Amino acid sequence: MSDGVGRLRRALDHQYAAAVTVLTGALVALVWSAFSASSYRHAIATAWFRGHAISAHSVVIDGAMTIFFAAVGLELSRELRSNLRHHLRSALSPLLGALGGMFATALGSLLLGVALHSSALRRGWGVPMATDIAFTLGVLALAGPQIPKPLRVFLLTLAIADDVLSVAILSATGVSHVRAVGFIAMVVLAFVGVAVGRRLSPSVTFVVMIVPMWLAFERAGVEPALSGVVVGLVIPVATTQAERLEGAVSRWSTGVALPLFALVACGVSWTALSLSGATGKVIVGTVVVRLVGKVLGIGAGVFVATKLGAQRHASLTPRVLTGATLLCAIGFTVPLLFAGALFGSASATYGAFTVGLLGASVIGALGGVVLLRRATR
């Protein structure tokens, strides 16, 4: 029994584990929905209790993904505490890169919507903005062990900023509404978490903070799963106990949260879609906007940051960053949140955005991995 657990732990700690579990979940979802879209939709979206909007989809997106974001927060906490001054100086590049990528994709969607006479692309300008941390980091592992460590930190910072800013835009545009009481609770709990983290062990701090912070995010109207990032950040990752906690959370993220997320996010009702007509414009437009907008927008943001004097690690060469920007075309969670709020998750337009995001993610992943492998060879 112990040997089996040990082998499982080693497998989940492997650098390719996240990519394998994500791709497995995505393939299951695509095959299942292709053969029986109705049974897939029933299993994923049907409410478990009458009168309550609790389904497999909501449990995974709002619940299980909290573990993934907690793993991200713990990793960021460790990186920041290892050299805080350096990371603060180098944070401007990924932050401006996130803003550039968001602006370019939103503007591209509006312009392409006008050119193609697609009201869905014009109305859904916010859909292609956000990058998915889960898929991006999972695919990054496929680029090989030569990938420079600063690139992972760069992508972590960019993707988190991307998600947070996208959620803020969702609120500002009326797609979602941030409630003041919950937001205040989030801020107060963050300060409480810092104080608790200095006095209690990392594991106890994690257990004490995760549920109240999740409830505060949910009450505020912000994606509850993002609470995991805050909890991870307030825990000082500088001891053996903290390293064990990070390892355990990371394994749960890789082995459970990521494949379940891919399973509930990647199913498509293919019969309702066509490459011609309105849905075809949305599919093609989303692919073009995601790929071109992310590459040009993030590249422009990093260029501006460099001109402003931002420091960038020597390993982050233009070729490496180009490969990374292609990986940033991978995205489902916040983009589909935006699409679902605007068009409804059962609509053909939502399905078209799903296929477009999937296509951009596949092309971005393949192109990014190839470029990164060549750049780091």
C-alpha cells in the first residue's frame, strides 16, 4: 500500500504530470460530448438539489479549482519571499504584458466584429481577454526541463494579473457585481491571514483561512476559486512544514482539480455549430483575436515596461517570450464566464466561443511549445 502511494506521489510530482492530467480531462470531455452531448450536459450541468444551482460544473469551477489557485499562491509566496526586492522590480513586465494582451484582444474582437458584421464578437469583446493559469502552466511543462525558472514566475504573475483584472472588468461592465461587504471582508481576512501565518504552522493557517476567505470572495461576487491565491500568498513558505504543505496541495491540484476542470470546461455540442454563418464568424474570429492579440499585446506591454526601466531576467529572450505569449492564448475559465453571462451557456453563440477558445488554445499550445523548445535547446 505504501509503495503504491509513494509511486503515485512521485508521478504527481513529475514535471509533466499537470500537462498529462489536463489533457486527459480535456480529451474525455471532447470525446464524451461528441458521442453524446445530451448525457454530457446532463452530468455536468444538472443541479444536484432542487431549487439550488449546485452542479458538477459549479462544484469544480468554484470548489476544486480553489485548490489549484492555492497551489499557485503557495508557489508565488515561495518565489516572492526568496527574493522580494528582485521580484518587485521585475513585476512590471508581466503586469504591463497582461494589460497589453487584454487590451489587444478586446480591441481586436471589436474591430473584427465590425469587419465581419458579427454582433456576437462586438458584444463579447471581453470574452478573449483572460489567460488560464491551469492550462498554461500545464502545457508549459511539455516544453521540457530546459525552460528557465523565471519564465514560470513571469507567466504566473501575468496570468494572475490577467484573471484578476478580467474579473474587475466583468464587474465594471455589469456582467458581475462586486458587493462592498464581501470585498471589505476579503481585505480584512487577508490582513488576519498574515498575522495568523506568523503564529501558527503553515498547515493550520491554510485550514483556518481557506473556508472564510472562500466565503468572503463568494459574498463579494468575485470568482471564489481565486481565494486560494490569497490564502497561498499569506502563508510564509520558508520552512520544511511549508514545503510539505506546498507539495501536498500541488498534488491534489494536479491529480484532482486540473483533470476535473478540463472535464467540465471542454465539452462541446458539435451539432449546433457550423463554420459558416454567425457561429463560424465567432469561431474564426475568436481564434484570430486570441492568437494575434495575445502575441502582439503582451509583446508590446513587455516592450513598454523595458523602456520604463523594468528589469527582465537574461534568460527571458525575445524568442522565449514569443513562445510564452503563444501559451497565453490558452484560456477557458474567465472567458467562458464572460460568454455565459452574456449569451447563456446553452446558446449556440456560447458553443461557438467555446470552440474558438479551444482552437486558439490548441494552436497556441503547440506553437508555444515548439518555439520554447527551440529557444531553450
